[in-house]
Amino acid sequence: MNIEEAVDMLVSRAAIQDALARYCQSLDRRDKERLKTVFWPDGHDDHGMYVGNIQDFIDFSMESLKTFDRTMHMIANCVIEFDDRDHARSETYLVAYHDLPGGETGTMHVVAGGRYLDKFERRSGEWRILERTYILDWNQNGPSTSDWDGEMYAQLTRRGQRFPDDAAFGFLKSPDERANAFKFETAS
């Protein structure tokens, strides 16, 4: 591998990891347009409860997330392997936290740990997910112990919101602004 190939691989790894982080951010903020920047339009998703094309998965996700008061998807270990210059596979660990309103039983915490198996493809210099399979490894569910009005927490008035009300909107660039910020030409 020469230096240009090594640099291309490092830049590609960063772009893939950025797409994975954008996925989590898009879900938690319920930002449909940003979520579209993670997947190729002809992509496929297999989440078990949903299997099919990516456009319908995005709609399914946005509708499903309406049932939760808040969510937080966190990614951890990520192994990326390149098949060639424009195709890669990754296994990414995640923990997903959800607050589900429970009516007379109160809010429930739903926490799941699993992994994303993704096939990435680079088109015109941009890396996005072409195929995703979700694997559930564990879950934990129970009544909420959140204390939003307690002495310490009541003072923390800046809380996470959904799109477009969260503090990150306006602070971070839009998908279009990000796409145009750095354009890299790849070697042929």
C-alpha cells in the first residue's frame, strides 16, 4: 500500500464512522432529512421488525420514534474492513436507550444492546450504508427512575429536544453545508 492509498483508507474510515454517528444523531433528534444522508436511496435494512428498502425504513423509524419521549443511541466498538477502494463492511456495537410513556404504570426505560452489520459503498467520493442488518444481543426494561424536578436536575434546564428545537441545530452544519465543506477527490 502506498501513501496515497493509506491516506485514502484513513479518510474513508473517518467518513464511515461519521455516517454511523450521524445515524444515531438523526434518530435521537428525529431528523428525517439528516437520516437520509446516511443511506444510499437504493439501500436495504433488516432490523428484524422491519425488513425492506431504506426509504420505507426511514419512514418506519420516524413514525416509531414518535412513541418515545426520548431516545439515545450510542455506538462503540467499530471494526471496518475494506473489500476494495469503494466497498467496506463494518460491525458496530451500540446501546440504545428509550423512554416509553406507560400510562398508569408510568414511564418505562427500554435499553437494548446490539450490533449493526453494515455494507458501505462509496459513490462520487461519499460513503453511505448500502445494506444494514441489526443484531440484538441483550435488553433491559423497567420502570423509570428519572428525576426531572429533583434539586440537581431541575437546574439543568437545557434538555435534549427533537428536530428542529435541539440546541445542536444551528450549532452543527446542515447536511448540505457539511457535504460542501470538504470535497475530496479520490485517486483513480
